Amino acid sequence: MGGDSHDVIIIGAGVAGISLSYFLTERGVTDILILERESQPAYHATGRSAAVLVELDTIPALHQLKVRSAGFFRDPPSGFSEYPLLQQSGALLLFGGPMWDMLRQAAQSLGEMGTRLELLSPAEAVARVPVLSEEHFEGAVLLPEDGQMDVHQLLQSYTHHARKRGAVQQLNTEVEAIRVENGRSVGVETRAGAFRARWIVNAAGAWAGKPGDMAGCAGINQAGTEAAILVGNLRCEEKDLQLSIERMPWQGDVQWEIFRLDSRHDLECVRSGRASVEEIRLTESVEAPCVLLVRLHKTLTPP
């Protein structure tokens, strides 16, 4: 197998692959080739992500990873980005039952690990986000230092610095085969040619199963989903409040309803559902004008 040779080949130019190129080049590994099958980086999940920083996870290993990475997003290295990466609006998570009991017991140890959090009663949570209903949860966790991420600024900054240090992106280049020798992946084949590398990284996201199969790695099953959330200033008829949810703490589990203006200019509910924010999927078109009202309704389901 001939062709160009590199230290590292990364398959996929989403945030996983681009961030890896940044941190590798920061540590002196600069001969990196990033292969992306689409015409631009971050074409799928990364580019369409409503990204949030939530420094809390029920899986201990993932929680430690979040603790160790959160500081970078809150206070990135000098000169890393042109604009702030994080809007610290806070993240509010609602719980009930055994999960709430567990979090109350773990709150002190989580704080000692570096996570800043506040335990709120239902009344205290409703005082912060008036559209909540106290009867649907037993308590809330407020993460005041977390909030909304500027995923595009993050990606552009990773890309800028990695390129300055030598990393190269090659777009419109799909990996069609992976060369394996003595149980180790040593190169890839594309329509643009063959490339060898000491290390090959599968950062293909929801499509990671395909390169995995090419390399003989069984059991990599991923599935991509699309999500869309539209928010605005809405009148809550029950409490007669004019609400702006733009700066409310991000919330993790919601009831959603789609409303359309009828001929009398009244709002008519045409569809509704309950799901976590990541699972809201609009599978059918809705005639405009319409608005999506997102309301928190029950306990966040643990993984």
C-alpha cells in the first residue's frame, strides 16, 4: 500500500476529530490528516448541536470527565477564541424518587470533586422558572456555572490552532477501506488515494460503525437523530405571565407542543409530545406560521 504517510489519520471532522487534532498538536504531534467525507467540517451532529455544558452525570467516569473538561470551556487558554465559548445561564435538572435521594446524598462529594451545585426545593425551582409544576418533581439541581455553548466558535477555534500547528483537513474524502496488518490498522483507502499512518482514529460519530467494520471491530452500533427546538416570548395563560426563556437555566426533560395560528389568529395545538430535549424529532412538516412551546414536565429519566 503506497501513498502519503502520516503520524495520525483521523476519520471524521466533527468536534471529536477536530478537538483531538487540537490537543495532539498542542502536545507536539503535528503530522495529522483529518479525512471528512462531506464538503465541510461539522456537517452533521456537531454543526446542528444545541450544545450545553452540564457538569453532572450519574455515571462516575463520565462525571469525572466532565469535571476535568469544564474548566477549559469556562476559561479557555488566552487567545484560543475570539468570543466566549460559554454563556453561563445555568443548568437546571429536575429529579424525583431514588435518583433525587441519591443526588442529595452525593451532593457533598460532588462538590468536593469540583462541581458547583445547589439543591433546590420544588418551590425554589419554580421561583426561578415559573412555567414549572411542583407536583412533577421532588427536587432540582442547579449548576450555576454551566449553560449554553457556542459550538461554532469552539469548532472554529480548535480548527484554527490545529491548522497553525500543522494538522491538515481533507474534505470530500470518504474512507472506503482500512488496511489491517498483524491485527493493527495501518492505513486507509479513499478515492483520492491511499494513506498510511501510525495511528488511525475513528471519529465518525453516528457513522462510526462503518469504519469499525472495515477495521474488523465488531459491535460498534451508532444511530443518528435530528432535533430542532424553537423558542420565543410566549404568554402563559394559566399564570398570566409574559415569559422569555432565552436566559432561563437549560432544562433536561420537556413536554413540547406545536401551535399554529388559525384564521382567527388564535393558537391551535397541532401536535404534542413528551421527551428529553435530545429526543424531540419532527417527522412531519407543519405549515407556517407556527411556534414550538417547550415546557418542562417531569423527572429526568436516568440512563
